[in-house]
Amino acid sequence: MSDALVVHDLVGRLTGWLHRLMPPGDRRDALIAVLTERFGAVDTPLTGADCVAIERCAWTVSRHLALTFEPTGTNRPDTVSPGWPDPDPDVVRARAACISQVRRTADGTCFISIDDLDAVSLAQPYLDAAFALARGSARILLDLRSNGGGDPATVAHIAGRLLGDTPTQLSEVVYPDRRRQWWTPALPSGMSLRQPVAVLVGPGTFSSGEALAYHLRARGRVTVVGETTPGAADHITPIRLAPTVLAYLPEAHVVDSVTGTNWEGVGVAPDVISPRETVIETAVATLL
């Protein structure tokens, strides 16, 4: 089957899934149109380079669409959306829910680095421990420069520790057949943190990592420092298009409840621009 797969066959499968998965509207139509126009007549055998070209073309409309080329793949193409697999608790524990660093410095700064957003059901103990170490600090630097995204419930949990004890609506996620609101959790009185916060971002801040920075900044809670993020605001789901191609395709878009829009295609632009080499010093100076 993989020997017979040509570029336009793959793109036909891709656009068929986009029609099924994405909410109807101009963005879905534009994404299908740009892919069909560029690749609809290409009848050469599919290669990894073709997958990269298709991906880059799609990014003009949806920055989060991704294709993985697996030359030796043998799994059957999906006919229904399988959803995300359950996380492995042992993996999450082994990496401490991607909290790669928590430290306090002599000037009272607490530096917390979160490199991905594991499922909140597994990540919460590690997140709570990190924020417990921030209690009493003069300021917090929340480093998301290597955060590739993950669970929106984890976004809400972290945001709640910084926005206050009362539940706050962050966003509404729009699917073709439903809408889902995301709120911060109710916290015991006095549990949320009140000190100044800088969020560090850059090209490695992606998807739900961008969402966390965007939602906090939209509510005036943080100063964003660093470099502009890539701009991936769609929610995605894994779909096997062919034995040799696993895709991650948009199935919903985010609407921030304050701004009424999102960061798709434009990214989260920093309040204070700083290169990676000096971003920590710049963030501390900004909060001071």
C-alpha cells in the first residue's frame, strides 16, 4: 500500500479528515483550499520531504498541523478518530511532570521551569510542590521557553495558582459539534500566589504553553519577557492517514474569554523583548 501512495492521495485523505474534524468556517475552507491547490495534482510517490512541504503549506492557515513520515510503518489508516492515548504514569513520574527546575535565588526570586504540560491528574502533585516553594518569594519567573504544550486542564491549574482563589474563565474551545469552557479551579482562601510574575517565552513555547502565557497576560497578571512564540492555537488530535504517515490535525480552536480571539498565526509577543542569553536578567530587572 505504501508503494502506491502518491502525494495527491495523501492530501486527499488529509483534506477529507480536515472536513470532518474542523469547525465549519473560513479557516477550514482556506486550509483545504491551499492544500488542494498546491498538491492536488502532484502524482509522484510520497516522501518525507513531501510531508514537510505539506506541513509548511498548512502552517499558513493552521500552525499546529503536523505530519510524521514513517517509511517502515504498517499500521492501518484510521477510519474514526482514536483520540489521544492515556498518559503513562511511570513516564510522568520519571520526569516529575516536566518541571525541570525550581530554585530560589539570594535576591528572593523563585525560578520555575515547566517544559511540557502533562495530564493534570498526574502532574498536580509536582505543580503544587513547585508553587509551594514559591510561597514567600519576592517574585516569580515562570519559564515556558521549552514548553511544547499539553493538557489544557494543566494550563487552568497553573493559571489558578496565579490568578486568585476564585474560579476564572480562561477560554472557550470551539469544536464542530460542541463548545467547552476552561476555568481555573476554586482554591482554599489564600492559596494563590500574589507576587509579581514574569513569564519567559520564545520559539520553543508552543500550543498550550502559549495558551498559558496568553491567558495570564490577557488578565494583566504577568509580564511576558523573551521572544515571540510560533502561534499554534488550534487543538489537535492524532490521525493515521496511511501506514507511513501519522498526522496531528486541528479539531477545535480557542477563544480567550477576555480578548475574544487567540494567538493563532501571530504568536504571543513579549511585553519586553529579550534574547535567550539575557532573558532571566531582563525579567528580574523588569519586575524590580
